[in-house]
Amino acid sequence: MDYGEILSKAWKTIWKHKILWLFGILAGCGASGRGGSSVSSVSNISNSASTSFKPESFDFLAPSTQQSLTDFGQSIANVPVIVWVLLLFGLIIGGTILLIAFFLLGTLGETGLIAGVSLADEEGEDVPQLSFGRVFSALKPHYWKVVLLKLGYQFASFLIMLILIFPTIILMFCTCCLGFLLLIPLGWLLQTLITFTLIAIVEEGLGVFPAISRAWQMITSNLLHVLVMFLILTVGGAIIGLMIVVPLFIIPVPLIINLVITAASSSGTLIVGLIFSVLLFIVFFPVMLLLSGVLRAYIMAAWTLTYRRLAANESLKPTLLDKTTPED
């Protein structure tokens, strides 16, 4: 398999068909977060606010800054408990709706990337730029199968985590955490299996379980090629991804500098540093979002082309026919 051809073709594909950048950004919505809180702890907010926000708690800040934070803490302490309860339920409901929306948008992005790259690869370099409508039409027959696969994967991962959490802790304790290294190849294999299953659903129109079987067969019969491509995309993607998030460390710098200056001079406020940090966030965030979408589109394009090349090589292999001797 020509790895250079795949990596080059993946870049040429997403550069020519820039609509795939949008699907890469949407695919990033699939990242899930978690958070938690309890209703019983809401009743303690007023007390904690009134005890935490005291002038002596901020003696390293300027007096004006201490007073501003103290006033803010007092205003929080005066909010009725029922308001915090309603806010908590509102956050839970809103968070649930956002998680569902992000999950569906992320699935749309991943499915669209696979469908778009397949269309571009089938029709060659002379094909005009793909439109959103054409990619959407190509992904639509497979979308809900991908949703079902991802839901099943999330549910199975949760159950396996509950079952293996204590054996994993015991293994790490008995092996001085060296046993944790054994889980890394398993995680790599599972990640690649899910990726190939998604591609098999879109590329070959298979159902969920036939796609899992097909992905497993494809990986095991081409293990070396898949491993090499995995290392290239994982290591390269990690390095580029780290470069993309570097601005996150720059954003709070003006606020920190303002904080230090304010504390040293015992005068002034944090408003100047806060404004500059917000402006940096407004400038950097769209760029980071775009670059992350391009990187995600490139990685999925490379995996899709890898799958297509392996499937093409498989179809070119000679088939051994059973020879039967006719009876006299």
C-alpha cells in the first residue's frame, strides 16, 4: 500500500472540496463533556459564598480588587436558594439538549466526511467541488445506522467501564501501574475498529453488525498496514493538534499580567487585562475551530482512503477455486 499516495490524496481532497472542512467542524461537536451537581448542595451555596468571599481571603490583591470580589460574593450570598435550584434544573435540561444536539451534529460530520471523500475518490480529480447538498444526499441513507452504532458503543463502553473499573485498579496496583500499558493497545484497536466500522457502513452500505464484522476482517487481514497508518495519523495528528491549542495558553496572559501589576501597585482593577483576554479569545477561537475542523477532516479522509485502498487490493487478490474430479 502506498502510504504517501494516501496522505497526499487526503490533503488534495480536503483542499479542493472545502465543504469537507465544515463537516470536520461538525464532527468535532461529537466530543462529549460531563459534569455533575446535587440538589442537596444548593442549599449550602449562600453559606459558602458568604464565608469564601471575605476581604482577608484576597490579601494578595489590590484593595479595590478585594472590594469588588467581596461585593460580588455578597451578591451571590443574597440570592434565594430557590433561584439556585431552578438554575440547576435549567442547566441540567439545557445541558442534556446540548449533548443530544452535539451528538447528532458530530455524527452528521463524521458520516459526511466519509461520504464526501468516497465521492471525490470515485469520480477522480476532474470532479467539480462537492456541495453540501450532494454530500448530505450521499450520507443520508447511512446516517441513522451510524447513530445507532455510536449509541451502542457509548452504552457498551459505560457497561465495560463499570465491570472493569475494579479489576483495572487491582491490576494497576499489583503491577505498579505497568499493567495500564496493556490497555493502551486495546484502546488503539478499539478506536480503529470503530473508525473502520463507520467507513464500512457508509462505503459498503452494511448494517451495524455486518459492518463490525467487515471492519474486524479488514483490520486483522491487513494488520501491518493499519498499524503503520494509525501511527502516522495518531502521532502526526497529536503534534499538529498541540500546535493548534497553543493559543489557549496565550489567552489568559494579559489577565495574569494585569493581576500581577495590580497586586504590586495596590491600585487599579482587572478590567484591562480581562478585556484583552476576551479579545484574544474572540480572535483565536474561530481560527482554532477552523484548524481543528481541517485536521479532523484530513484524518478521516486518510482513513477513508486507506479503507478504500485495502478493499481494492482485496478484490484484486486471486481466488482459489476448488477443483473437482468428474467421476468416470
